[in-house]
Amino acid sequence: MDFVGKVALITGASSGIGAATAETFAKYGANLALVGRNVNKLNETENKCKQINSNINCLSVVADVTTDSEKILNACIGNFQRLDVLVNNAGILAGGSLMDIDLEQFDNVLNTNLRAVFSITKLSLPYLINAQGNIVNVSSVAGQRSFPDTFSYCISKAALDQFTKCLSLDLASKNVRVNSVNPGVVITDIHKTCLGMSEKDYAEYLEICKGTHAMGRVGNAFEVAETIAFLASGQASFITGALLPVDGGRHAMCPR
């Protein structure tokens, strides 16, 4: 895969799947606009990308995707004058059933996982159309399957999947592809930062998850990142509107 001369904008690039995606695109030669809220972690991602490939240009944008879409796009276009790949990765996780949660939690999850994607994607479209670029959304197996006690999160990812499919039809005639990856459980910090899991609780959770994934293990962030890069590359030139599971077969199971 070759992204030399192209620009990829990656939200949520300070950790987890976003950071792995940034490093993967750097390996393949893309110039990067990296978006995140944690300046120290964002700088770590940028430094790793430059170590991987000293020939690329990196721009770090400290911003909140729920409020700063214009700032993000203006910084990217102002620096690179183009945009070829938009990776909508930033997202949050929240627990609870409808009986447990309040409207504030529902709004927070939908604002981050869906509304922010709408906003930054809409602003990006003129540049993506001009570059004949593409979009990869980071969804979840929770968009395709239902799970208890993650009400807001499941709904947000199901809506994001429909966003992917609808937008792919709107943009197909303009030769802009839109796809999503739908990971299963992947080792990141999201369960600890969003759900407050301790190291012990998280280790026990990962052990349980071995039985809920057909391959008998959870994933790592670079397995998702390589799939994102593939969907964004010319090798996937006839793929649009796809929801691609990267979940060790979890979407095909009915685990209890």
C-alpha cells in the first residue's frame, strides 16, 4: 500500500486504534493530521510516526471533535491544502441499560460517536471529492449485534453503520468511497478511561472475552489499523458501503 503524497486526517489519534492507525499510515508514507484532546499523548503519537518515517509531515491538532470541527479542518487544509483520507476514529464507551442511564449520557455518547462524525465529514466533503479520496469510520461489532448494558454505545454504532452505508450511496457517483471497520474487543485503554475498570478488572474481562470471540482471543490495535489502511488504499478501489468486521469472528457468534 502506498500513500506517499496523500494526506490522512485521523481523529482520536492520541491512543488506541487511532494511534496505531497513525503509525500504520506513516509506515505507508502518508502525511498526517492527528487530532486528539491529550496533548502529551498526541505528541507521543506524532513522534512515533516521525520515527517510523522521517519523510512524512505531521500536524497535531489539539481539539475536541464534538465542538472543534471547523478548527480541525481549517488546520488540516491550511497546512496541507488537501485531504485524501478521513478516518473517523474518535469515540467513547458508556455502560448501562435504559433504566440506568440519563439523557445526558445518551447525548454525550451520540454527540461524540455520531454527531461529531457528521460534522467533520460534512466539512471534509469538498476536499475529499476534489481529491477523489475516501472515508473510513471506526464502528464496532456493537453496531451489528446487540449487547446488554451498553445501550447508548450500541445505538451510536448502529447509527454510524447506517451513516456509512447511506453516505457511500450519496458519494459513489463522485468516486468517493465510504467504509467502516467494526472491531470486536481490542486491547486499548477505552474500558479503563471510559468505564473506570481497574487493571485487575480489565484483565479478567479480557480473559472472559477469549470465549466470546471465535478465534479464542481478543485483537490488537494494529490489526484494525492495517484493515483501515487497506480500505483507504487503492487496493480497495471497488469497495464502498462495507461494514468490515475485525473481530475474530465475534459477529458470527451468539455467546452468552
